[in-house]
Amino acid sequence: MAKRISLEEGEKRKLNKEGIRKLLGIFRFVWPYRKTFILGLVALGLSSGTLLSFPFFAGKLLDVAQGKGDFILTSINQIALALIGILAIQSVFSFLRVYTFTIVSEKSLADLRLAVYSKIIWLPMSFFDSRRVGELTSRITSDVGTLQDTFTFTLAELLRQLLILLIGIPLIFILTPKLTIFMLLTFPVLVLSALFFGKFIRKLSKKTQDQLASANVIVEETLQSIAVVKSFTNELFEVGRYKKSLSEVVKTAIHASKYRGLFISFTIVALFGGIVAVSWYGAYLLQNGQSTVGELFSFILYTSFIGGSIAGLGDIYSSLQRSIGASERVLEILDQQDESNDAKKLLKLKGKVEFKEVSFTYPTRTDFEVLKSISLQVEAGEKIALVGPSGSGKSTIVSLLMRYYPLNVGEIHVDGKSISDYNLTDFRSNIGIVPQEVILFGGSIRENIAYGKSVATEAEIEAAARQANAWEFIESFPEKLDTLVGDRGVKLSGGQKQRIAIARAILKDPSILILDEATSSLDSKSEHLVQEALEKLMENRTTIVIAHRLSTIRKVDKIFVIKDGQIAESGSHQELNNQNNGIYRNLLELQMEPK
């Protein structure tokens, strides 16, 4: 996992037509702030244009000081004041450019983050089956962060460098044509050499990063499974494995450093050799009266600007490649079909549920049929239980009722109408779940209970807590309802978390209630309190109980025994218990339950 993310975050894409199209697709988030963006572009153009006049005036300063040249400003004081004015004007435009681009980038990227998060929240469960949380978090953090660099820095720098090149190169051709031609004769050799060496060194650097990522995977795996490492006393083995991986990193890095050193040495010799050659030719022209000191000085400043721009384009190109990769991954999420809808929340179901010849295969496991022609009926207000071995399809039945996945074969009706005909949000608002593993949010007890009804009053929250047998322990805390439960509810016991979940379900007031092994991992006292709360919650509601502990379902109206994706047996507790060699009866005997 660590390797996948570390490589993916720095992943580059080719800067081709398709890549640019995808990057421009992100710019729709800039459109609402287009006026500010255009102002920033104007400021950028004026800033670059003003700065490019600086070398020209600086050269004229030297010429006027030597009594040469025919210029509108006739004294060095006037030219010096003009230079200060140029810097002052340029600084104002630079400030405007930075300020406007920051406004646009921060607002547009906040919109982008919100759009990505909103899209993820509304995506169906099938999407999450094939994605990891770390990967999705990386989309909002790393990928959008990469695009932020593009909007705030890379884009502005690209435009600035291009303007300097487009304006600066014609200027030096006009001012010093001979020197410019001479310089350009040496330029291709430097560029081609740099490109060749640079590409080779990047490959070696990428190999080093890949190997380092592999080493980090070892660290992540061992720390996540530290109990297993210690139980098998494999500390020395893991240290040796990590050491071997690190030695490969060091070996590749040292190998790469040889070529990096050669490249740096070549660059220094070639670059300064080029400077010496151009300086020599400039001095030759100056000596022969074919150029002035001011023109030579202007040329040097202009070539410094142009050289800096060319050098900067390499980093900008790499940044754009990373941005294209990031935009592809972000757009991949934004282009997904989601479950968003215009909910009215006025629907109130009675709770009659009917499965008609339902067969189902998970999208990620198409070779395995989980449910095979399941048919069952639950009357409004009736309580049924689903029992059977793990993997038989009990949870899948509930997932399909919740519309987490589209049906492959068959139909599910609620109150005589296909569930696909209901507004999804309105439909789910009629279903409440108390899961086996309760996951609470890291806020207060009040916030977690009110999650069942966001507009609940203090009195409603307290009443729900009392009905769930949770008020006694809540009242014992100094902060009462304002007590923070910690990340995923770690500050509460299992029984306390279950009762918070029940209070949340009570507040939601669902027509259909799903209990997924709600008391399986509790001690006797907690189980009694939770079971008592559940009985209050189940009153006058259609209830579907998923159970392994058969002692908790004796009072339900009907029990469906699921085996290999089919209903193997159905009936009341007493009816199923009376079947000789029946699956349910055998399960009871295995759990040593009295008949």
C-alpha cells in the first residue's frame, strides 16, 4: 500500500493533447472566479513586460555615463530614477499577480476539494469495494495539493517564463544581433547534453525511490502486524529483511551519484565554457567598436533572464506532468455515477418487505454467486431472524435491502412497490441499523446520538438515551452529553457504544430495523441492558435480526436459515427445533442451547 501511494503521488503523465485536455477539465472550477483570474493574467503580463525593460535602461545607464548613445534621457540621474520607477511599478504588478492568483487558486481548489468529497460521499458501495480509504484520502490531499501548486505557482511561472522568452529573444536579436547568433550556435549542444544526462539520471532516481518505497512497505507491514511478529519471535528476521532492502537503496543511490556527479561537472564546464566564449566574442566586438559597453551589459542581463527562464521550464514541465496525473485521478472520481438525489424526506413506509427470486453476485467477485433465488416475505411490524454459517449470504440480503448494490436477478418490494422506484435517500431514511461493530464519530455523545436526527432537540436526545438504557452511564460522566467519545468511540466500552447506537436508531424512528449481531461481543450485564433496549426499539417495527447466538432470537415471529445462498429452512423457533437433524436444531446443539 505504501509503495502504491508513494509512487502514485509522484506519478507523471505525458504532456500530450489528451493530458492537457484533462488538466483543462479541472479549470472549470476556476470559471466562477474568471474576472479575478483575468486581472491576475494582466498583472502577470505587465509585471513581465516591465521587468524586461530593466536590462535595456541599465545598458543605457552605462552608455550615457561614457558619453555614448543617443537616448531620450540624457543624464545618469534620470536613467537611475527611471530604473527605480521600473522596479516600483513591477513590484506593484507582482503583488497584484500573487494576490489575485492566490484568491483564485484557494477558492477554486476549495470548491474542487468539496466537489471530490461530495462525490465520494455519494458514490455507491460497489465503488468502495474496489478502493482503499488511503487511496481516496490521497485524492483529496495529495492530488488536489499537486493541482494547488499548479494553480498558484506553476501556471504563473509558465506564463511568465514564456513571456520572457517571447519578448526577450526578439529584443536581443534587435539590440545585439551578432552576439545573439553566436550564443545560439553554442546553445543546442548544451541543451541536448542536459536532456540526455537528465533523462538517464531521472531513471536512476526513480529506481531509488521505488526501492525506498519497498523498504517502507516492510516497515508498514511489520508495525501493523507487530503482535504477529512478536508472537512468532521474528524480530531479527524483520530487521534483516529491512536491512537487505535498505542496502539495495544505498547501492542504487551511490551508483546514481556517479552519473549525477559527472553531469554536474559537465554542466559546470559546458555552461561556464559557453559564458567564456560569449564573453570573449562580446569583448572582441567591443574592442573593434562594433558594440558599446551598455549594449553588452544589456545583452548579459537579457541572456540571464532568458537562461533562467529556459532552466525553469524543466521544473515547470515536470510539475505539469504531475498535475496531469493528478487531474486524471481526480476526474476519474468526479466522472463516476453517484447516488445523489433530490430527497424530500416525506416518505413514511409501513415496512412490508418481500424478496422475489433474488440472485446476486458482487461486482468484485463475479465468479461467485452469493444469493441463489432467495424468496421471503416480512409483514409490516413482523420480526424475523436470518441465521446460518458465515458467508452464507445473510449480510448480503440486508445490503440489497439497503440498496447498497443494484440487483442482478429478481425484485425486492417494500410496501408492494419495487425499492428502485423510491427516492434513494427517502427510502434509506426509513431504515435503521444497529451493527455488530459500532463505529462512532470522534465528537461528543450528543453529536453521535443526534446523527440519527440532525434537528433533534435536547429533550428528544435525552429521551432516546433513556430508552436505550444509556442515560445512566451518560449522567455519570462529568460532561454528560458533551463527553467526547474519542476516535471511533475508543473511550467507551462495547456495551456503552451499542447503547449509543441504539439511541441513535431510536431517534431516527425507522419503519424497518436491522440488527446485525448487536449483542454478540458483550458481557452478561451489558448484554442484558442492550437486549432490553433493543426490545423497546423493536416495538411496532419491521425487524430483521442477523444472529449467530440463537438465544437472542427465540421471540421472533419467523426464522430463515440461510445456507449456500439459499433458504434451507424457515419457521418459528419451536417449529425448527422440532425438525430432526435440521440445520437450525444442529446449530442449537452446537451452541449447547436447551431444547
